[in-house]
Amino acid sequence: MSLMERVIGVLKLDVNTYEEIEADESATTEALIVVSVVAIVGGLIGGGINALMGGSFLGSFLRTMLTAYIGWGVWSAVTYYVGTTFFKGQATMGEMLRVIGYAQAPGILAIIPVCGSFVGWIWSIACGFIAIRQGLDIDNTSAALTIVIGWVAVFIVSLVIGAILGAVGLATGAGLSALQGLSG
């Protein structure tokens, strides 16, 4: 099955597609591509909006990219740990990276103005539910609890990254202002 066929299967919430992705060790690179495309689209849109509001396009773009990759890794690791430790799920970290990476495919809907990001986010939750349930071979209740814990961890990491990058941006801006003051 090609990358696009898998993305379509994931979007259709087709259990067999998730099982195929889970089992195919070569699909980890494909999952990275899915995460990257969604991150680039989100970064371009977020950066554009930030620039229109007088902020930094590049800073917003880079923050979105960094958050996407770290979020993917954290969500995969947390769901792997929670699912295998508390709910006796059966998976490897690679399997979780693959199914969760693909589950982010609906994020591409951010290209649709006004409601695309929200619809993509909701759809990603549904895809994440199927991905975690199939990836860990656990029941619906265990999958739901694993998702909640995983999303909380990713949200916290996103806040921390945003705070760190915001502080770096402020420090850089202050440093540049001080240098301009010395030269003027």
C-alpha cells in the first residue's frame, strides 16, 4: 500500500490500515513524512497569521515545526508507556511512532480557513484513538484513558517549548535593542 493509500485508510478510520502501518517497520519514515507535511502547513499558516499581526513569521514557523516533532515523540512515548504499563498493551515504540504519526494526517485540514484546524484536530483525536487501540491491542476504555494522558503530556510539553522559545525571542530582541543603543 502506498503512503497516500495509507493516509486515505487512516482518514477513513480503517482498522486494517492501522494494523498494516503498525506491522510495517518501513512505515516509520512515512509517518515522519505525514508529521512533516502537517507541521509545514501549520507552520506556514501560523507564521503567516503571526506576521500579519506584526510578529515573527520565522519564529512562529520554527516553533510550530519543533512542537510538532517533539509532540509526536512525546505523545508516542507516553502512550506507549501508559498503554503497556497500565493497560498491558502489546507494542513497540516504533509501532506507536508509526500509527500516531499517521494519525496526525487530518491536521492538513488547517489549510481550510476558519474551521479547518478545529475539524482536523477533532478528526486527529478519532484517528489517534484508533491508532492507539490498534497499536497497543487494548480495549476502547483503555485507549481513551491512554489518549487523555498522552494529550495532557503533549500540551504541557507544548507550553514549555512555547515559553522557552518566547523567552529566547525576548532575550534576542532585548540584546539587539541594546546593541542598537550602543551604536546609536
